[in-house]
Amino acid sequence: MAIPFAADKIKQAVLSWEHVVARPHRFGGTEFCLGTREISHLHGDYLADIPFPKKVRDEFVAEGAAVPHHILPETGWVSFYLRNEGDIERAITLFRRSYEIALKQKSKG
């Protein structure tokens, strides 16, 4: 079940971070990018997909913070289902971690 206005709340938080832009995602919803790198995307008010290095992804899955991606479970992507109001902040925390990893990798390049 979708959480009303979850996507709007997440979008507002994520777009407050330096250099993050939003655009339509190729499979529907909204993706958030740092430069050309996608740091996450939302499918409406019910699902977030977030890329991580596989090791980080495995840690989040092991601690129950996210599940393997709903279509690509063997990749570094995770899926996070928005089921209650508290999940909005948990999603923002995951998006922030993806953003921080992208920033760190960008500064190396």
C-alpha cells in the first residue's frame, strides 16, 4: 500500500543535496542523479530502488534495511518498499548513503 505524498517528501529531501537533479526514470517514476550517475529512483509512493556496491548492498540486506532488487536480485541494487510513515526517513537515509558513495567516487575520478 502506498504512503500518500511519500515521493514528494523524499524528492524534497534528496533535491536539497548539492548537485542532485531529478528526471523521469526510463521505467516510470523519478530518478535522482549526481551528474550522469543515478543514485536512486522512486516508483510512486510505494517503492524505491537504490544502487550500491555489492558489499554495501549485502550489508543492508543482511541487517534487514532493504531487500535485493525486485527484478535484478544478483546486482548491487536494493529495493525498499514504503509501507508506513517511518519508511520515508529510512528511504531518505538509504538515498543519502548512495549519494555519499557517489560523491566519494566522483572525487576520486
